[in-house]
Amino acid sequence: MSDAREGARFFYHRVAKVNRREHAVERYLKLAECAGATVGAQLRCPFPTGDMLPRFDEYPPFILLHPFARGDGKSLSNGVIEQFCEAFAPTRVVVVGQSDRKIDTPQNCIELTNQTSLLQLIRLIRVARFIISVDSGPMHIAAAVTDRLLSIHTWTDPRRVGPYNPDAWIWKNEKLLRVSELETARGLRRSRKFKTKHVAAVVELVRPLVPIDPMLA
């Protein structure tokens, strides 16, 4: 890419001209075009249906929480995870991802950390009523298959690396916005940690979209 670092572009025969402010998907599409691919007007992101988890009941409805990421400062704290579970009770909250942490989960929380394959995770994303995730690979999978998604961004810019789905939601600097609103939004460059005090606003957004099942009420 034309904005490659450390002079890498001087070692290639072709350089794809990209705008560093564009979304990563659009930048990589230009790289694909440079390599000879034909990019159509409509972008498709096909994913498999996924594998069902053994001994996991997909009913009653649940919220999928993916709180872990490899980047510094991206992951949610244990306190935030527990607060999400408590705030959505009695609705089930299923926690997924890879982590060495131990979490004290409330009764309505199903802790599946380090217990799912990639195909099982895709299945959970497909059947969940809503997905809350930090900026991560699973978040981008969710954005490709559903708009029932909120992506939490601390120091990353959602305009460049957020969900590539105009109807998905993002949290950034205490603001909750649709992806389609990011182009005109201000104050997105600052870095702000997601804390327990921010959980209430997310619950207020998500709760009407995931009504409490009469079976659990």
C-alpha cells in the first residue's frame, strides 16, 4: 500500500494507492484490485453457518459478550464484564473469547471463555439476539453476518477499523452511534477507557432489542 511504513513500498513492483483515513476493508480492496482482482459494487462476506455447541441450549435468547482483545487497553475489565451480566439479568449473557483471566460470573452468565472453536463462535454470533464486543476479529465476523452488534472502541478509530456494516453500533468516548453516523461525528480521535459507569447507556440501547423472555421473568 502507498502508506506502508519503514519504506516497504520501495521493495515492490506495484503500489496500491490508498487513503490512510479510509476503512481497512476499502484499503484492502484497492490492494486486491492492484493484484488484478475485479471488485464489484456489492461486497459479500460469506461465512459458514457454524457448529452447534454440545450441551448448550440456544433458547431462551441470549446476549453474546466478547470482552477480550490482544491490543493493550482494548479488553474490558472483570468489573465491566460482571456489571454487564448483572445489568441484563435475568437475560442470559454468554461470555466468549480467549483469556487467562478468571471471572466471577453471576447466575445469568454462561462463561465459555477458551471453550469454543472458531466455527462454534460463528454459530453463537448467528443465533445471539445481540453481540457486544471490543474491537477484535470476532467483532468483524459479527459485522459480516448481522447488524445486531455494538463494537466498543477505546483508542482505535472506528472509522478506520470499526464494523464494516452501516447499521451496526459503536461506542467511542462515551458516544453511542450507528456506523452510518461516523462520517459526520466529532471527537472520535480521543482515547477513553470503557468503565463500569458506561454500562448503563449500553444496556439502555440494547435492552429494547432483547426483551426479557417470559420463561425467565
